[in-house]
Amino acid sequence: MSRFKRYLLAVFLGVCLGGIVYAVVFHKKTPIVKTGGGFPPEVMSCVKKVKVINRRIDAALNVLVVEVENTSDLGIVAISLESKKGSDSYSVVPSTFEADEPIVIIKPHERYELTIELNLTANASFQVGSVVYADGTEDGCQASIGKMRKLKADHEQIKAQRKGSK
């Protein structure tokens, strides 16, 4: 074999080996989401008047997208979507607590999409935990309502500080 061919073979093998090392070590993989009860995972609702309509995985963003419907005659100003696995939990709470007056984010009898990261992958449970309606009433699981009240109190304290500094 000529010297030039041996050189080309060495370069080719080096490039292949480098590509393999890069793919194994440095390539960021999208986490594979495994759930115990099906794919996409089931989403329960602790709220009597909020119905889970649809759920899907957005693999590009690694999020669970949950479409809910407000079946009540009151608008919703805050809603909690929660994920739990063992002692780890994570929640997303779209709300308008920071506004001076409640702003409805889900009108009566309308649908809304919530997203939550799939950071608790295997065997995590997902639920619509609680809501606050435009008239101030709350509904949902007790633990979730407690977290929602704390979030609302934190926002009210921040609003009071802003008004006091003006």
C-alpha cells in the first residue's frame, strides 16, 4: 500500500473515531419519557369544574401539553398543573395575582392549554391541582389549594410593598 493511501486511511479512521466519540460523549439526547400507565401520561383533575380534554407530548420542548376546559360559569384567574414523583414535586401556576384586579385567564366554558416540563420522567403523576375563580372561590386538592394561597399571599405582599414605595 502506498504511503498516500495509508495516510488517507489513517485520516478516515481518525475522523470516524472522532465522530463516534462525539456522538457518545457530547451529543445531548432528548430524555426518553416513560410513564407507568401509558403514553402520554394520564392527567387527573382535582377540580370539579375543570375537565382534561387532551394531552400530548411536545418532544422538541420536552413538555407535556394539557388542554383543559373550564365547565363552570365563573372565569378562572389561576390554575395549577402539578407533577409528582415520590417526594419530588413540580408545579406550573399561570395566574393574574400580580394584577390589581383579577384578570380571567380561562373564560367560562372555554379551553386553555397548560404546559409542564417532563423533569420527573418515569412513573410521575400529573394533575390539575387547584384553581382560583374570578369571585375568589377556590377548588381542588387541599395541598394544592394551600400552595395556591401561599402564592397569592406572596403576590399580595409584593403589591403592598410596591404601593408603599410610591
